[in-house]
Amino acid sequence: QLQLVQSGGGLVQPGGSLRLACAASGFSLGDYAIGWFRQAPGKEREIVSCLSSRGDSTNYADSVKGRFTISRDNAKNTVYLQMNSLKSEETAVYYCAAHRTLDWLCYRNRNMYEYWGQGTQVTVSS
């Protein structure tokens, strides 16, 4: 059974940091591009970052460039999203997603992704 299990998240003050993890079971992340998305109440789900299946190509939403970092640990079959200098408007449910591909790039379009994690709440508030 192919699954993405998320961990991390929680409550953090503005300017703080959090790290989200997305562990894959039942498949190897090396065959999949991974995306991180977020959805705030009343808003559409939007791309935050993505990582190619080969792990050598990344893409970030303009709003998070320089503050967020996506990475992968092949030994743990896990992808991470390190989030620094968090802002209150980044409060949302964060999702990881996987798309099977050997393309050199990753995808910003959520409709490309077949498998989704359960989502984790990130609340940025003082």
C-alpha cells in the first residue's frame, strides 16, 4: 500500500521555524517528484515547493524563496520542508504529495500528483 505519512507542524510564533516531514511507505521516493502544498481556510490549495525525483531540481513559490528549503533523505525515504521566518499569513494545513516520474523537473500543478499525505496544521501566531 502506497502511503505518505506526514509529521511535524504545530504552533509557532511569527519569525519562528518548523520542519515538516513526509515519509513514504510502499514505494521509493527516488521514482517520484514530491510537492509541498498548503491550504488556508477559504483559499485554494497552493504550491509551496517541489523536488524532482532525481533530487537535483527544486522549485519554490515566490513568497517562500530564501526562507523554506525542501530536501530528501534517501536512507529514510523521507522528504522534508524546513520553514524559517514564518509569517502569520502562512497559517494553513500543509500537504505533501507524490507524482511518479523520472523527469528532471518537478511540478507546481497539484493535479499532477497521485498520492497525498494526510495534511498537518501549521499555525503561526503570537
